[in-house]
Amino acid sequence: MPYETGAKVKLTRDVQVTANDTAPRVGYPGPLFLAEGLVGIVTGAAKEVGGYAQEQLALLDQQIRAGHLPGDATLLLEQLRQQIFGPAAYGAGAGSQLRYRVRFENGFVLDGLGEDWLTQA
């Protein structure tokens, strides 16, 4: 369901906002997440080239993040992800997806959220 700029939306799942190795460098014990159900306002939208490779990459990302794997395993999976999907992920297939920029109530702004990550608030 496409969202207009200014639409009130909420997250349908937790979203990781720092890389696994970034949070410890800035003083946090692990990756930071925005919680499912957090409400925000759509501030923009753009079409992104999609296709089979992009869909598979999104599925892999969802499965990796849902597993909350230890740092070494996550790093290994990230390297595999880059090697397997990196060259094919962009411009690889037909179709496009809308990606949204959302400003959340806590001040975070996330860009590139797919429609499946959002629901009407």
C-alpha cells in the first residue's frame, strides 16, 4: 500500500540502525534497534530498482536480523551477502519498489524503508 508524504505510519518489525561493529565503537554494547510499533511520519518516497536478486537480498537480511547472531557469525554472513548479492543486487531484474523516508517520534530518520516494514498508524 503506497503512503503519501505526511502519512502517519508505524514499524511492523524491529529495525537495526547501527552496524554490529559500529555500536561498540561509540560506547554501546551492541547494535541499536528501533522497536516494532514505533510511530513516524513519511517525509519522502522514491522508487528503487528491484527484481529477484533484490527480493532475495531483503529476505536474507530479514532472516539474519531475526536471528540475533553473535558478532563473528554476523560478520561472516555479511561478507557472504556482499560477495553473493553485491554484484547482482542492483539493476538485476524487472520491477521496482517504493522506499520511504520516515521521521519517527523519537527523532530518528530512516531512509529506504520498504512498504512491508510499515503499516498505517
